[in-house]
Amino acid sequence: MTNPSEDIRNSKERRLVKILLVLLTVAAMVVLLDKSSDAVWSAPQEQKPGKPEKPSTDSTDAHAQRMLKEGKETFRFDTFGDEAFWSDALQLHRAIAGANLGGVGPGVSPKTALAVGLKVDSEALPQSLVDQLKQGLVNLDDPATTLALFKLNAVVGVKGTFAGDGSLQSVGITCALCHSTVDDSFAPGIGRRLDGWANRDLNVGVITALSPNLKPVADLLGVDEPTVRTVLHSWGPGKFDAELFLDGKAFRPDGKSAATLLPPAFGLAGVNLHTWTGWGSVTHWNAFVANLEMHGQGTFYDPRLNDPVKFPIAAREGFGNVRSDPDLTTAKLPALQFYQLALPAPTPPAGTFDRAAAARGESVFKGQAKCATCHVPPIYTEPGWNMHTAEEIGIDDFQAKRSPDERYRTAPLKGLWTHQKGGFYHDGRFPTLRDVIEHYNNFFGTNLTERQKVDLVEYLKSL
């Protein structure tokens, strides 16, 4: 006969064993499920066709740096094949070289080149040449020196190609010709590049008029060569007429040149339209200029140019749909735009404006003068459709009528201090910032005091 207490103890032990077995089973199942889950979640997922992998921050940064590098190279040195126009057609390289070096005429010496606003990149010069320049041992009156600078890629915006015998075979121009200058750190017209700055010293018309053969231009415009030269000489420093080859309107109704000021190409990020009369975005205008103004080889499409009334020359010549084979332009537009949008508006140097007056002027700008209504900080133009009729800003509509939308763009104001030479507005009609303020004060009736006008000028110089 068993002991009751012993039976109770055995029964408890059996129950404990059963509980332990259940717990061990559950634990084993949990481990198996965890491993199965790990296998499911850690297994490589099959990539769906056409679905790109998410780019890493490193790859995005590398792409951005590559675009900047390619865009800078294009902006500074790419001619888009425009040598076919400037050299093959106009023979400009022969005028630059001069008769003594296989060309025609006296040639273009460095002194002449600097006098018409061409700039020299001092960082492209070897130290030996820098030393010779400092010692006055370089003949700046000799066209051969100009050709030597071409070989160094030191003439900003002009690229020379040389034959095997060292003679100048062709020249082409780049974006940097009009939209870069130098800091004059070595000498006037010689220094480090300032990409995006408007070259208000550059006399595009006089340089083009040097070409021995302007017949292609004369035929396009339906005039003789002397008339073409007269028009080119009428432009003056820092001006260019981008619409001349479209509508043939060389002069305004008042008899003044129809050319407009070269605008800066910095501070454009966030700005909708990028020309005085708002033709289009950065990419649109780059393609327009590369194909129709620089006369490069590429593709450009804008059916608005097919209007035979507004753009008789463009419509006749088919400029609204240009196709070149090979296309030397289109593939370079993305990086070129990327670089231009990356160019910041330069900060004004200390001492170039009165800080206390500028602080007061900011209040005037945003308040009584109502400037910020259109020039919205911090981009200083309207976010969105930044265009106005001539009537809205109190000026004539001549230049506006030469554009598709017949309006003027609200110009962004950052870096305004860099392009005061040549005046303000598209054609420089207002010689100073004070003149611009007086115009709006009268037109809008803002009743600014003398002190407010002075302060507002200082604020504009501080941007």
C-alpha cells in the first residue's frame, strides 16, 4: 500500500514534467518561427523590372559634383561648333591673326583685345609668362601674343584652334564671352575668372564688325555690309541685340540702338524666367543662344518664331525648328543649366555701401516704396509668373513687343552692385539706381523723402 504523501509528491512531479515539456515545445516553436521570419525578411527581394534602386546620398552627391564639373567646362570652353559661323563664314580668325600671321589687316593685339572688353584669365598663364608680363618683357602690341594667349585657353570666352604649322585655323565663342569677366587682380582686364558676371566692357558689335566677310549677315538681314557694320557699331560696350536675327529691327523708334544690356548669369536659382523679356527658362535660353546667336550646331525648337509678322526673318529661315547633324549642343544643356543655377550672386565687398543706411533702406524697400511687392525677398523677383506689361511699369513697349509674351520680366536684384556699369533696365535707360527710384516714385506716387531715397539706394547696393 502506497504512502498518500508520496502519491501526492509523485503526482506533482508528473505535472511539473508535463508543464516543462509544454514550455520546451513552445520555446522550440518560437525559435523556429524566428528563424523562418529572419529568412523571410532578410532574403534578397527580387527587383521588379524597370524599378530603379534608391540612390544613396553618396551617389547623388557624386552626380551633382560631376554635373558641376561638366557644366563649368561647357560654360567656359564649349563652342558648340560655332567655328563654322565665326571662322568658316565670317572669317573672324583671319582678322584676329593679321596679315603677318596668315590673316588680313593689322591683326588684334592684346591691347586692342582688352580695349574692346575681352578678358584674360591670369590663372591660365604659366608662371614664366606672368614674370615676363610683370617685367614688361611681353609685347602687348603684337597679334602673335594674342595667338599665344589663345593657345593657353587664357582669353575668356574665345577659343582658338591651330593648324599643324601653328597658324590660327579658326575661332569660336563660348557662354563665358558675354557672361564672365575677371577680378582685375593682375591688371585691368587680366585676373581670375568671375563666372556669371555680365561683361559690361565687352563690345560685341565692334568685335563682330572686325570680320572680313559680313555678307552672310547682310544676306540674312536683306541689307548691304556697310549697313551691317553701322548697326554693329551702334551697340556699344556691354550690349547685344539677340532679336536682330529674328525681326531685323536694329533701331528703336527714337533712333537709338535696339541692343540690350548683357545680363548676369548668376543668382538664377528659383527665378522663373531668365531674360529681360522672359523668353523662357535657363535651358530654353541656352539652347536659343547656342543655336541662333552663337550659331552653334544643335537642336532648337520654338514654334513661336514661326510668326511671319512678329519674326519675319526667323519665320523665313526656319529658326523655330533647327536640327543639326551632328547635334553638338543638346547633350550639354543639362550640366550647363546645373552649373549656372549653382552660381551664387556675389556678396558686395565691405565698404561699398553704408550699412546703417542700407538697414533703413530695407524698411523702405519692404514698406512705403512697395518694391518687395514684385521683387520678393530673398529671390527678389516674383515666385511664379514674373512678367509685367509696359503699362504696369511705366515705360514703352518696344522691346517687350519683340518677345512672344510682350512683357518685361521682374529682374532679380541679388548682386546688383556688380552690374551698375551701363545703366539699368534692359537698355540702360536709367543711368543710376537713384534714377530708377525716381521713376517708380513718380509713377507709383510713393512720395519718398530725400532721406528714404538715399537709404533705398544703399540697400539695393547691399544685395
